[in-house]
Amino acid sequence: MAGFFRRFTKGFLIICNVVVALFFLLGCYASYFNVTTFWFFGLLTLASLYFFLFLMLFIVFWLFANFKYILISLIAFAIAWKPLAQIIKFKQGEDFKVAKLPNSIRVMSWNVEHFDILEHKTHPERKQEMLDLINKYSPDVACFQEMVGGDFDSTAINFVPRIAKQLKYQYYYYSYDKRDDFDSKHHYGIITFSRFPIIQKYTYSPPELNYNSIFQSIDIAANSDTFRVFNIHLQSLKFSDISRQYIDDPTLKGRVDIEKSKNIISKFKTGFAKRKLQSETVKKSMNESPYKVILCGDFNDVPNSYAYNTIGKGLKNAYAEKGSGIGRTFSSISPTLRIDNIFVDNKLIVEQFVRIKKKLSDHFPILADITLTPKGN
């Protein structure tokens, strides 16, 4: 009887190890599948790091139980090594230096979560802390998503010209869809500030109204060259606080909980499909650029997703070049969500990168210093 139990347990654990390895691989390579049809694979992308940790635990277990079965996890790691390198950086990044290198361009991307407009009375100091942080690092180009601002009424709480003056920016471009205004004085949108002259500016607004789904680009003249900077915000899942609490502590105790679960799954499914179309539109616009491209934004998706790989194809990711660890940029739900990115043209060098671990919005700001590839390379 004891022998049967050992064989059964061993067989069960082998099957579990194989299943986890398959889910891990599907999550890592989900971008190769049509996310509209195989939307469930998108959920696996979000769980990839957890599958990785489970596989590591299996390795530790098999080291003591039966050494040969560690091959299941090791083979999975070998197959997924390339996407795994996008999910987590094993090498330690260098300390970020606030002082910029000569002839470098410092770029910031930050989902500023409305610039604290909802709590400007209860926490008036928070917006000033955000402004102080931006001024401390003094980015040459700052791309902000979920920007709630006003551009025509100086009595607006977040009056854009006043913010530009506080941040010492002479140039900026604010894009929004008037069909989705925050209130009579403020818009929902995205904004790019620049210390360099803006030569051209474009707003790309889809006919379908989706929350903050427009994107923009500006052409800037910097360091004897011209760059096209994209600022994007891909489809949000629009989770409420209740939805986030449910994800952190899921239960299925009754009809209400079942409906919550269905609602969350529906939001995931819709988000994957919309981000697919949006990422293809963004990539098409990037491919049409006559200049070197820099892209910043909130992808609302992880590095092994379809949207990330579609937009990032042929470009360098600043985190992948100079970051370290998991690089989480979204402060809620899961510690594995690196959904904000800075991509740069292959002709540019990422000198340094940092994620600022200060919670002033629901996203952490990221910065990268970039320079041109030396001539002859």
C-alpha cells in the first residue's frame, strides 16, 4: 500500500510539473497566437512569472526526490529563454546617476493617474511631490498618460500652461478626445513635454470611443538630429477598487462572487482584443516615421504579450538594456506587472535606466538616458 501511494504521488507530481511547464511556455509565447481567438493565453502571460517560480520549486523538490526530473523545468527554461529574458533581468543594473551624460537625452514615462485631481483637497501636497520629483530628474522629454488637465481656463485645477511653467518646459503637446472630458474644465488625455523645439505634432484618435486610447507623436529637433517621440496609452482594463480587491482575494462563495469573476474575465478578454488592434495601429505609424523613434507609454500588458512584442519588434527596450529584477511599474494587484515601457530605435544607445520606487500614483515613473550610436557603428 505504501509503495502504491509513493508511485501515485510521484506520478501526480510529474504530471503537475509538466502541466505547469506547458502553461509557462504558452504564457511566454502567447504573442504568437491570435489574442482575439486565444484570449485565454493572455491570462497565462500575466501568470508567467508565477509559473516560473513554481518550476523553480519543482527543481528544488526533484533535487532531493529524483534528480532526473529537474529536466522538465530546465527544458522549459531553455525553450523560453528569450521571452524569459524580457520578463526578468537576472543581472544587477548600475545605480542611476541623476547627472546626465553630455549629449544624452533623458526620457521619462509616467502614468500620472490624473495628476491627483481627485484628491487635490484631501492631499494637496501630493501633486507638488509629483512636480518636485519630475524637476529633480529633469527629463528632456516627459510623456505622461492619464493626464487630466485644462488648456483653456486658467481657473482649472490642473491648468496645463501653469504645470508647464512649474516644470520649466517651453514646449508641450496635449492630446485628448472631447467626447470623453473629465469635467467642464478638464480633459482626459496624454501629454508630452519637451525641452527641445517641437517641429510637428500628431494625434491619432480611433473612431471608437475608448477610455484614454488615443496616442500621439511629436517630432523634436535635439542634439543636431530629429526624433519622433510616441506617447501611448493602450486599452485599460478599468478595474474598480472592488475588482482589484477581488483579484487580490478571489472567492466563489455565491452568485455575487461568480458574477464578479465573470465580469473580470470579460474585461480581460475585451482588453486583449482592443490592445491587439491598438498596438498594430501604433506599429504602423512607427514604421512610417522618417526619423528615429522613441516610444513611451502605459501598455496595460506585460512583456510577453502580443501588444508588447508587436510594438517592440526591431526596437530596444530600456529596461531590457539597463534594468534589473522584475521591474514592476504598476503598484496594485500583482508585484509582477511591468506594464510601462520606453522603447528606442536600434541606432540609439540606452546609457542608463531607472524605475523610481516612489508611490505618488498607481504607476511608478521610469526614466532612460539615451545617446546616438557612435558613427561607424
